[in-house]
Amino acid sequence: MRKMPMKSYLNLIGALAMTVGLAAPAAWADNAHRHGHQHHQHDAQSVAVTAQGIGEVRAIGKNGTSLVMHHEPMPELNWPAMVMRFAVADAELTEGLGVGDKVSFRIREVSEGEFEIDRLAPLE
């Protein structure tokens, strides 16, 4: 085996270091761009959390902007039957409702752990 002169060896190491040094940031940037792009696609494709329920109106908030209801179990959210206060997306949904009315409703998550009623219909 032939020995490589020290100067040639150092030049080779320097050239390799520059190649890796110049190529790595470009690869990292490309990977970050692809990762960010994939994340953006995921956000655009994400679906709002919604659940259907049946309940009995216990109280109607001022101007119809909230309802207190005793709802049946909501398996989509792993919730047992309970009494809860919900914000109402549109006060027009509560027009004509009274305490004691049975309703079907849909809630949607507006922020983590925060739900509002966005569909509501009286049950016969």
C-alpha cells in the first residue's frame, strides 16, 4: 500500500469537509421545507372535531348565546351523560326553545377542549 503525503491527505479531508459543509445546509433546508409543506397540508386537510348528541334544555343563556343541557352519552367524545353549558354558534338556533325541550344537536370543537353548538333541532 502506498502512503499518501500529508499535504494531499489534508487537502482531501478539507475538500470532503467543504463538500459536506456546503451540501448539508441545502439538504437540511430542503428537508425543513418539505416537512413544513407536509405539515401545512395536514393542517389544511384536518377535520374539525364534531359530535352528535341528544339532550334536554335546562337553561337558556341571555340572548340565546348559550344553553345548559343534560345530554345523553356522547360516545364519539367518550363522554358520559351529564349536564353541561355550551356556547351557541348562532343565537337564532335557540329561537322558540324552552326549558324542558328535548333536542338533537351537534357540537364542534372551536379550540382545544372548547365546544359550541352549531346545529340544533327540537325532537318531537
